Amino acid sequence: MGTHVTEESWFGRIGGAIKGILFGGLLAILSVPLLFWNEGRAVRTAKGLKEGASVVVDIQPESVDPANDGKFVHLSGDTSTSESLQDHDFAVSYDGIRLTRNVETYQWHENSDTRTEKKLGGGKRRTTEYTYEKGWHKGLIDSTEFDEPDHKNPTQTLFAEQVRQANDVRVGEFRLPDSLIDMIRDEQAYKIEAANIPEALRQRAVIRNDGENGQATLYIAAETAVSSTPAGAASEASPDPNRETPTENKPVSEEDQEVLDLIAPHVQDTATTENASAEDTTKQATSQSATVSRDPSVDPQIGDVRVWFTTTPVGPVSLLSQQTGNGFSPFETHYGTTIHTLENGIISSAEMIAHAESANRVMTWAIRAGGSFIMFLGLVLILRPLAVVADVLPFLGSLVGFGSMLIAGLLTIAGATTVIAIAWIVYRPLLGISLLVVAAIALYLIFSRGKKRRGGGPETLTASDLA
């Protein structure tokens, strides 16, 4: 664990806050066209979907009707492909739509925890603690960027992730373009077997069914851990001092020979049984990867790799698109939007349109939230110098900072709703006017609160403030 402490003076913080005004102003300005564009996009998309719902034609996959060429169509049916997807590294062959090789490497990961303390006089102390933990991660983490470079990660891995996808996927007589094939999502686990382990890695690889839903995962040790010296050789090189040394052959008397002849068959049977049992045990241990001296699934080390496969099989799909010959291309609406979508399963055109409308609403609200946050962040940066100046007394700076954020929040509500309302006046007049009223109320609350402060009146809001 490493710890770094940095200190910043009050004057340094003021300089940084002043620079932040420029960046904050830029963010606030950029949020305006983003919010305005989003409302136009949402309306155009909604109208385009309504247009599509009114002209969609249901077609059958068994034959291609030239009369539907260029029309907006809905198709449901089972996918098929004649391609066999190959992963030659692991001798995996799969007849389906997609074969995905997933790879994770056991490596160091850096975590940082930063604490900030305000000092009397306006300065600030920042303490950052770095901790490190080992774990399975996709890709390679660059350990040269760590605070403590002693935690070294490998710079390359045995295998990289791969996605192999069929090019010729059909629904009946129609061929799907790559853009629609990419939308097929029905991943299933692929069972890795011992035969899939590369020959050169079999002495340092094990298979465990420890993945999600019993997914078979192949663990590969970073380095060969099998000893080059056989177990028996070590015993011969270093004999046990307590071990009895065989005596030299001596003549056997006639009486002793008679006894030996009587017990010889029994001794031979016992020896044969013990040898057979030992041989069976050896075979069983070998089949269970007994040649691996270190199990990377139980005792992973930095650089170990684990690999598992997922597949996307053929199956039923439904799509909305424009028929182009025996294929499909995006359907362009009169509102400048396109419809080109596919879902797994047999789904009606009305349901697919409803799903697209729901996705449009989700995206609209997501961009609204993102644009509003950008505006809020910009306003916070613009008002930040007030809190920094007041930080000469830390408790006073905290109060001013809270007030600045509150003002920035109210200004964001007013500003964002105003922009959205203006956009809606252009695209949705009735809703736009309603939003302008909300924005006006927010602005009134801000300015009326400011007037009461300047007049020395109470700062609490009353019912008359909303009248």
C-alpha cells in the first residue's frame, strides 16, 4: 500500500477556480444545443415509428416477392447458416451464428482512495492511498502506470479474445446483412473438453465447471510447473538413511526352499493385484490432470489465463427493415430517421414498434439527464470561486459551497427546462408552453430569495412565494 499527500495553497486554489470558470462556461454553453437537439431527435423518431407502423407489410420467409422491394417489411422466421465456425487454437468447431472466445488474465489491479481536508487559511490537503489486489480481468492492465511499479503485470497473454461470426445467415430465402446479424443475442455456454486443450499446454491446464450456470472454464498456468525430475529419481539420488539396504544373495537351504515354494503362488497373486490397482490409480489421476503440479483454478498466479466459450445458435428472429432484393437495408422515413432492427423470437410488428418507442423514450430521458448534468457541472465550476474564497474559514467555505450548488441546481432546472420548452414549442407547442411556466416559477424562486437576503428578510420560503 502506498500513500501520497499533496497540499495546495489558498492562492493556488483561487487560480484553479478562476480557470474553471472558462471550462464551466464552455460546458454550460454546450449543454444547450445538446438538449435542444435531443428533443428534435425524440420527436422525429416517434413520428418516424408511427409512419412505419402505418405502412409496414408482413412478409413470409419461404419466398421473395419482388412486389415488396423497397417497402417497409416485417419478417419472422428461423435463422439458418451453412458455415462452420472454427477456433483452431482450441480445436473448437461450431455450426451456428457466433462463436466467442472469452479470455481473462490473473493480474494486479490498483485501487485508489482519496481524502481531502481543508486547512485553516484556505489551503487543502489531499491524501491518496493506493492498494493492490489480484484478480481475473479482461485485457491487460498496464502496471507501469501503477503508483508502485513493483506490482508487475504481464505485457502479453497466451490468448486474445476472439469473436467469429457467420457471414451467410438466412431466414428462409432472405439473407441477413451484417448489421442485423450483429443484433442477434442468444448466448449459450459451450462445453470445453480435454480434447480442446492444445497439446503443448496439457501439462499445465485444467478444466473446471465453475462458471456461470456450470460453464466449463479452461485454466492455464502461466509457466510449466511440472518438475523435470521424476519423483522416483529424487528418492534414488537421496536415499533414506533409515531405509534397509538389500542384502547379497545367499544360498537357500532345502527346508527354506520348500516353504518358499508353498507361499510363492499367494505372493504372486497379491503382487499382481497391487500392481493392477496401482496402474488403475495412475490412469485415473492422469485423466484428472494429475500432471499439473499447480492447479491455476485453485492457486492462481500472476499471468495465469482462463478461457471459456459462448455460442449464439440459430433460432427464431423477427425484424423490421426495408426489403432490398433478397436482403434488407435501413428504411428511411419522411422525418429523416431510419428503422432497421431485429429481435430474438417470434414478435409481431406492433410489438416491435412498441419496443422501439420505449427505447426512444429511455434514450430521450437519458440524454436529458446527461445534458442537464453537464449544465449543472458547468454552473458549479462558474460559482466555485465563491466557495474557494470563503474557505479561509473551512466551515464558512462549506456553507458557501453548499449554497453555490443549490443555486447551480435551481439554475439548471430553470435553464434545462427553458431549453427543452423552447424546443417543444417548435416540435410540441402545448407541452412547450407548460414547461416554460415551470421554468418561470423556478426563476422567480431564485430571484425572490435573493431579494429577501438583500433586504435582510427571512430566508425561509412561505406560501406567498408561490402565489
